[in-house]
Amino acid sequence: MSRISVRGFAVASATAVTAVGSVVGVASGSVAQSNDDAEATAAGTTLLADIPMGEQAQVQTASLTQQADVQAIAADASAKKDAEEAARKAAAETAVAKQEKAKKAAADAKKREAAKEAASRDAERDATSFAVQSSYSTGQIQAMARQMVPSGQFQCFSNIVNHESSWNYQAVNASSGAYGLFQALPAGKYASAGADWRTNPATQIKWGLGYMNNRYGSPCEAWGFWQANHWY
């Protein structure tokens, strides 16, 4: 029987350990060595041929089990590393998405603010550009509003005025005292847009547009709220 070096085989039982001492390993590929090579092996090496026949299978099985355990540990470590890398990548992608969302929200808010400021400037300029009359028709008041309210917001603005006063700038709610185009309560709120609020629809329009922009962001957003609640 050839003397085969068994480097790397673990002894699985106390009996095997007692029988063979310390098992150092198996030569690569389990290649058979010549007698001279075997004699040159380090003193701590145990040869398969030196192990009792009844225990050789047990030693080999234990070694294979040990190798399988090592491979399983390596596979678990690799899987854990891959999972950690995937988690880091997902976290980075989530952070980038949140950052982009925040940038978009900030840009949208800036646009809304610019639109409100522009609308406010236009209303302030146009409110004083109409000649004061002793009375105004519905058509005249609506024409004023078209010049003061951004074109894309006018229909929403008009919807609210229609529901609140039917474009009557002198409309009064008998029970509450709400007044004018927008049924402001108290009526004196209009004074923030001009002292002539009782006689000048343009002043009321200026106030109403500013109220919608400041409270809701725009006439259309105010109209959306009105539709849901029947007040604004």
C-alpha cells in the first residue's frame, strides 16, 4: 500500500486523535509520494496508511465536513458583503432621490412666490389705473378683473366671485354683514388695499387677489378649496 500524505484532514473523534496524533494536512491533489519523499516529510505529518483501517473513513469524512464548513462560512461572508453593498447603494440612491425632491419643492415654492409677487405688483399698479365712476356694470368690473388677474387664473377667480357676490361690488350679507365682491368679513378688511374700497371695484379686486395668493397660493388653489368646503 502506498504511503499517502493526508495534510488538512481533521481527526473527528478522540479515538482517531489518540491513534494518529496531530493531523497536519494533505498534499495538493492527494498525489502519491515516493518512499523517499515520504521520509522527507516533516515530523508532525501523519500518513493515511499509518491510521488504522477502521478509522481512515472517519478521518476523511471529518476532513470533508471541515472543508464544507469552511466553504459555507466563506459563502456566508460573501453574501453578507454583497448585502451590505446593496444596502449602501440603495441608501445612496434614496438620499439622492430625497435631495432631488427637496430641490424640486424649493424651486416650485420659489416659482409660486415669484408668481404671487408679480400678481401683487400688477394688482397694485392696475388698481389705481381705473378712473373712478359713480357706478359700474358687471361687464366693467369683470373687465377690470381681467386686467388685474393673471390670464391663467382668471376663470378660477371669476368662479369664486360668482358664488360670493355675482360680481356685485356693493353686495351685503344681511345676516353677517359680509360685503362686496368677495364678501369680506368684516367689510373693513378691504381698506388694506385702498381707502376707496366701498366705491371702487378695482380696490376690492386688488384685495381679493392678494387674499387668494397669500392664503392659498393662487386663485385656482383658492377655488379648489372653495369647491371642497364651499367657503374660502
